[in-house]
Amino acid sequence: MTIWYTADLHFGHDNIIKHCNRPFESASHMDAMLLANLSARVGPQDTLWIVGDFAFGPRAKDRKWLANLFARLPGKERHLVVGNHDGEATQSLPWTSVSHTAEVADGNGAPAVLNHYPMITWHRARKGALHLFGHVHDQWMGSRNAVNIGVDVWGYVPVTLRDIAQRARTLPENKHWQDVERGMEL
């Protein structure tokens, strides 16, 4: 079983294509490609974490459309970390879990801490926990210990913690890290 992470899918959202310069002809084309990319990586026994903004726009309020979309998601477990565009209809889908923040034990060491929004610090940050976020689309890749996992910076595919940790090593330390964590090694 593999655990996969992604964020900011924005299924059904026509304007996100222009806003983020996504290479799709329409929301329907984008939706089909995102689902194909998910299915190409996420196996039937795998776990999928969507860290916010599953769907947006008028279709995201259509429960039948959302249910059909959800049914096409791969994986055995599908979790939602709520983003700013995840309304009641999205949250009421049959997710394995719905939360605003989650800690996922994925591999050795400290868990990954998931929140849709980039945070300056989080639980077990000083113990090596990576923070995985979305929300900012292609505006910021993140830092050495907080990584943007949104589709706009990962080629529209879900990623593993190994992929994320590898990218984290190439990113700069957050310039405010010492401001909030100085002297906190208690």
C-alpha cells in the first residue's frame, strides 16, 4: 500500500485554467486528465489524501455530479483535508475521513502534518515532521520543511512522501523559521 498526496485539484472549475495557466482546453478536459493521472498512480489498495480544494464552481454544489466524481477516485481510502473551496456538499461525500488538519504516519520518523494552508510551524516541526499544504497553487513551492503539494507544481499528479522529502531538500529554509523556533528545543 502506498500513500499519495495532492491538493488544489479544483475539479469543475473553468476559471482555474486561466488563473493558474493550466494546460487544459476546458474544465471537462482538466477533470478527465486529473482523474487519469490519479488512476495511473494510485492503486486499488492505496490511500489518497486530498489536501483541500477538491472541486469548485457551480458543479461543486451539485451532489449528483460530486458523487459521480468521487466514485471515480482511485484508492481504498480517500481522505479530505478541508480547503477554502470545500463546501458542505464536498465534505459530505463518503470520505474515509474529513478534517482541517491531519497527521499521517507515513514511513519512518515524524508524521507528515497536513493542512490546506501553509503554516509557519506545526506539531513536531522540530522533530522533523514535514508540513504538506496547498492553497497557493503555483505561487510558492514551499521551504525545506513545508512543501506545496498542489497539482500546479507537481505536473498534475499525486506524489508520495518520498517525492516530497526529496523536493524539500532542494528548497531554502523558511526565512522566518528561526524567528518562531529559536530557543524552542525544550
